[in-house]
Amino acid sequence: MQLNLSTENPDLPKHKCLALGIFADEKPPRGVCGLIDWRLNGMISREIKKKRICGDYEEKIIIPFLPKIGSEILLLFGLGNAGDINYDKIYNAAYLTTQTIDKMALDSFAFDFYGEGRSGLVTSNIVEAVVTGILIFSHPMWKNSPE
């Protein structure tokens, strides 16, 4: 797996999958998920209002074929309440997101740094937790080991 860091708007580059975190207590969604919701004319907000998307921790929502963003698939990963987020939850979310992408047989995806700018957590530690979760899942030595 190749890991690329980018500061481009996440809705512009072409990706097979865009994986975003969504908090249960952010209605409407904020951060990158809020930007994507705006690009999709409030589709995510409408689904939250209809209780089809909750943002509960480890909830996974897959939305295919989105014409207004560069990704073929949008994967929303529930992060629970923003006030409850910590580095362990971020690590687990990154690990489980990568596992989900792997099960969908996709070889590339883009993601945001879960909770960055919306919690009291330090950005560099969020990056470390996300990258560690992805790499631990992806590394051949640990790939099939229990969590």
C-alpha cells in the first residue's frame, strides 16, 4: 500500500473511495464531511435527519456513484460523540476503515484525519494514530493478527 499525503480539497482528486469520519453529535456534519455534504447538496444531512446515518462508533455507511465529487465511493465511518474521541478510537477507526476498504477489494482510498480541528487532540498525534492504524493493518507481518 502506498500512502500519499495531500493538502488538496478532498472532493477534487479522483479516488476509488473517500473515507470520512462522522460524529454522532455533529448535525449537520462538520469538517471534511461537512464540505462533502455541501457538495452533495445536503444529502448526508438529509440521511442523518431520516436516521439512516447516526455516526455511532464503528458504524459504516457506503454510498456509491456520487457525481459531484471525485470519488466513486464514499465511506462514512462513525466516530461516536466528538467529546468522547481519543487517540485509541482514532487508531481503531483507521484500522477498521482500512480493513473495510480491503474487504471491498479496493487498492486505493483517501481519508481525512478523524477529529482534526474538532477536538482538543493534537493534530500530530491524530496523524500518528491514523497512519499507525493503516500501516498496522496493511503490514504483511500483522495483517492477519488479532487486534
